[in-house]
Amino acid sequence: SSSSSSSQHEQQRLALLERSKLRPALLLRQQMVYVVESVASYLQFGVVDEHYNTMLRRFHSSSSSSDFEHACKCHDEFLAACVSQAWLQSDVLSRCLRGLLDLCRQFCVLCNAASNSGRPLDTLDTLSQAWERQTKYFFTLLMGLKSHRQ
């Protein structure tokens, strides 16, 4: 009975140790999800939807709303506005965003490799540090862009 109690205690200790090793990975995953979802939400609702509605208002408010050239002009203005606000004209910002997405991909590869091999997440600290640097840089760029526009 004493042997089974110490075995259960050892199993609980190992389970706690495994959970503590997963905590940094889960925290990094949550940070990645938050940033990616925030960017996607901004692009969808703050850029595409907003400019789409503006395009429709301009198209329908014109007396020549059935004119194909007018429709093309409204659409061209919509595209230009989307490109402008979606950071596509800033090489530095779009490169930084691609870097963030690449770190997300690296995280997935690392987790899949660890899951398939049973290896620990040995490069998680390096990846977490790179994520922290890249997100700070990204938000610094965004703040600079915002203050430049004001």
C-alpha cells in the first residue's frame, strides 16, 4: 500500500512537471492567436468592410450608378483605400507581419515534431524570444504609422 501511494505521488509529480513544461508553450500559443486574430479582425472590419460600405454608398449615391465606368472608378477607389490601410504599401511593415506569421508556422512545426517524437520543446525559449522581439517591433511600427497619419 505504501508502495502504491508513493507510486501515485510520483505519477502526480511527473504530471505536474509535464504541465509546467507545457505552460510556456500554451502561453506563446495564446499570444500568437491573439495577435493573428487581432490583425485579421482589423483587416476585415477596419479595412475591407469599412471601405466596401463606402464604395457602395458612393456607387448608389451617384446619378450614374448604372454606368460601368462609374462602377469601375468606385471599385478602384475601394482597392486603393484597402491597399493603403492594409499595410501593403509599407515594405517594412508587411515584412514584419510575414515574420510574425513565419514564427507562428515555426511554432506549429516545433509542436508537431515534439508531439510525434516525444521530444521536449527544446527551442521554445528561442522562439518565444523571437516572438517577443518581433511583436514589439510590429507594434512600434504601427504606432509610428498611426502618429505619422495624425
